[in-house]
Amino acid sequence: MVRPWRSTGGIRVRTSATATVIVALVLALASVIFVVLQRHQLEASLTDVARQQASDVAAQVVREGSAVDLVGGGGDQSLIQIVDASGSVVAASGSVAGEPPVVDLRPGSGQVLVVAGAKLPIGDGEDFVVVAEGVSGPDGPVVVLAAQSLETVHESTSIVGRLLLIGYPLILLLVALTLYWLTGRALAPVEAIRRRVAGIDGTATLSARVPVPRGRDEIARLAETMNAMLTRLQAGAEAQRRFVGDASHELRSPLATIRAAHEIQSLHPESGDWVSASAEVLSELDRVDRLVADLLLLARADEHGLALRMRDVDLDDLVRSDVARLARTGQPEVRFSAPPVRVFGDAHHLARALRNLTDNAQRHARTEVEVLLSRNGATAHIDVLDDGPGIAVDERERVFERFVRLDDSRARDSGGTGLGLPIARQIARAHGGELIVDDDHGRTRFRLTVPISDSDRNQHR
């Protein structure tokens, strides 16, 4: 079993560690680049200094000749030499007085050569950058050598490197702790959502909702999605409770009637009317059979969808057959219009949907039921109208919910099971059509739409 805190901590640790590793790599690369750039900049600065020294001495040689006094020039970190055409040093700064040329560079007049990292015979063997500039003076062509020690460059680079080595782990530690804290803050709403959802352990707590953090980020959208899901679960659970309660009621009523009839006949066998009792029992059994069949149909449709045996179906034949069935009952008056219309569908299910609609209309009609078949482009319409009390606008979608009946009485003589209209809509939608209810000049109208078959469409082109 994974503990909640361990799961959340794992995400925090993994996120912080990953981000810290990335920062470490970036910092390491940035540090190397910084050190290299700093060293290059310092070397460039010393090279410029050497160039300037060589240029100044060259200008002095042009004016005064090669016998220039350089004893006071240079220092511990720099040197200057003037070398004639024969390779002899004719003038030098004090640090290299009496020494041969420090480098063997012979640029022509007006040329400048630069050598970095040269080992010179002064100091402790450190590297120098040397600038050699050729110049023509009154005594002939000479070469001015100016050198600057790179010791300061090495020392500065070493200091920066040590500082980076000390600061690098400290910065990474600070980054890791900051990321860990920020990740915890970011995951706090997720943990609050998890705790709230973990506390929802039954239908009684489905009304709870997870807290929605401020802002419009991903976590806020997650919380809103969770709340929407909980709303759907609550509605589904409530619908399931109503479904179970209504189904139990619908089954209990005929079973109670059957039990009562048998108990009466058992207690008074000599005075009972077995013919009437048997008829009553068979009627109630028919109701149970229809209810169970409807429940099974809806259960299968919910799980796998309706299994349809598709073929060309003449809707006008279905309408005429069902109208004839209604007419045999005698009440109410039935009128119809059924021009030839063919659709591609399941004849059995379409007949069942039509029967559910006409039975509903017959149950609520005062004097008349009208069934109208028509076509509109590629769609067939079956309109079932009755002159009953009508359905309020805000109740028109509720009639398609299971076990919903708008009549007050739950007696079998005045109300159906509340499954006929949901089944009819399920059948219509399975055929790619729809079932709606509206008002037609004071009469209630249920309109069933089904797509026209290809053969019928081609025939009417």
C-alpha cells in the first residue's frame, strides 16, 4: 500500500532532483564559459598593454634612434627590449639588462607579431604575452619587444575557480531546497483534492466537492473537472436510487395484487370467483412481464447499445397496424395519415417505439389521438398527438427520464411504468434519429424522426 505522503513526497523529490540536476549542468557549463571568457578578456587586456608599450617605444626609436634609455622601464611583470638587425639587444629594461632577446621574432618594418604563453628568463618561469613590432629608425631597422606577465591572469582565474567551487554546491543546495518548497506549495492543492476525494466513500458524501484553488492554472481546471465528475456521480447515484426504488415499487404493486388474490381464494375457497381471480392474476403477471422486459431492454442498451436488425421497413405499414390496434379498444377516437415512407431500421424496435407513443397518447387523451406520418427531405417524421392536459415546458425533458410520470396517481389504470418514453427515445437515437415533445395548437405532440432509407431516397429523386 502506497502511503499518501510518500506518494506526494516522491513527486516533490523527483521534481526537485530533476530540476536541480538540470540547474547543476547549466551552472557548470555557465561557470566554465565564464572562466574561459574572463581569462580571454584578461589576456586581451594585457596584450593591449604590451601593444601600447611597443608602439610608444617604436615611436621613440623613430625620433631618437635605437639608443633609447629603457633601464627605468618595465618592471617585475613586464619587460622591453630593442633588437637590431644582427640580433643584438641594443636597449633593454632593467629586469632583462644584459640578457639575449627573449623571443626570436623578426617582423618587418611596420609589422606587429604577438605570442601568448611564452616562457621568458625572468620571474619564476611564468607565461608571458609578447608583442614584437618592426620599426625603421635612424640607425636602421630594429625590433621592439614588449612583454607582459600572465601571472595575474592565472591568479585571477584561480581565485574565480575557487569561489565557484565553494559557491557551486551552496547554490545547488539553495536551488534544491527552494524547488522542494515551491513544488510542495504547488502540490498542496492536489493533496487537498486527494484528501477530499479519499473522504468520499459512499453515496451520502457525493455532495462534497473538492476545493478549487485561485487562478486558472492546470490544478484549478483539475479541481473543476473533479467537481463536475462528482456532480455526475451524484446525479447517477441519485438516479440509481430512484431507479431501484421505482422498480421495486412497480414490481411490488402487481405482486401484492397477486398475493392478495391468492390469499382471499385460499381463505374463502367456497365463495371465491376463481375466474375473476385468475384473470386479475394473469393481468398483473402481464404487467410484471412487460416491466421486466423493459428493464432488460434498458440495461442491455446502457451496456452495449441496442442490437438492431437493420433492413428496409415500411413505416406506413407499422403506423396502420398500430392504429388498427388502438381502434379496437374503442376509446379514444383515432385518426391517422400514413403515406408510403420507407426507412432502414429494425422493424421490431420501431414498432415498439411507436406503440409506446400511441399507448402514452391513448392514456392521456380526452377524446382524440392523431398519428401523422410524413417525410421532410432525408428524414421521416411520425407525429403522435393527443388532446390531453399537455406537458409544461419545463417538464418536457423529464418525461424521457426513467420511471418519471407526471400524473399524480401510480395506479396501473391511470399511469404507465414510466419506461415507455425513455425506451422510445433510446430506439430513435439508436437509428440516428430523435424523439422530442412539444405543443401543437394546444395538443401534445411527440415527434419521432428516423432517417429515410437509400432506396426510398432514390425513388423520390
